[in-house]
Amino acid sequence: MIQAARLASIRRAIPTDEEIAELLGLETAAVKAWGQGELLAREEHERLVGLDVVVEMLIGVLEPSSIRKWLAGFNAHLANRRPTDLLRHGRVSYVVGAIEALIPGSFA
């Protein structure tokens, strides 16, 4: 149930399982299975949870239609790396820091 809610949250900005899988370097079947409550390998699960956390933060800062572009774009706050590349390697905290830099009044 929680996984389905997390997937629904991600879909606010990234509407298809195919796009989610592509961003995270996963198989589409894994995204679908996770949304149906199936257990995945720890690394796959963590990528999806990390993406949910990041999308949740970005929803408050960017328009949903801009989030996918932000995730796939090179980012100066990430040493010109793409947020998706970091999410694929479990570096959610780095991406969170880059998001905090977007927030007016933030000290990131």
C-alpha cells in the first residue's frame, strides 16, 4: 500500500512507469511490481524511495512539468552532474542539497 502511494506521488511529475524506469536505470517491470507492493532488490527499492522524496520536495519548488527536466539536467550545485545520475547511485542527500539551493532563503 505504501509503495503504491509513493508511486502515485512520483507520477505527479513523472507520469509513466517507463519514464520513471528510464530516469532511474531500472526495468519498467520493476517499477510496476514495486507499485503493486512487490519486494525489489534493496538498491532498486532505495532508488524509487529516493525519487519519491526528491519529487515531493520539488513539487513545492517547481511546476510538476519542469521536474523531469530538472532531474535530467546538469546541475551546478552537483558539480555539473545530473540529479538522476546521483539517484541511480544512492546519493539522495546530494540531490536534496541541490533542491535546498533552489529554495529562496535557503542556506544550502
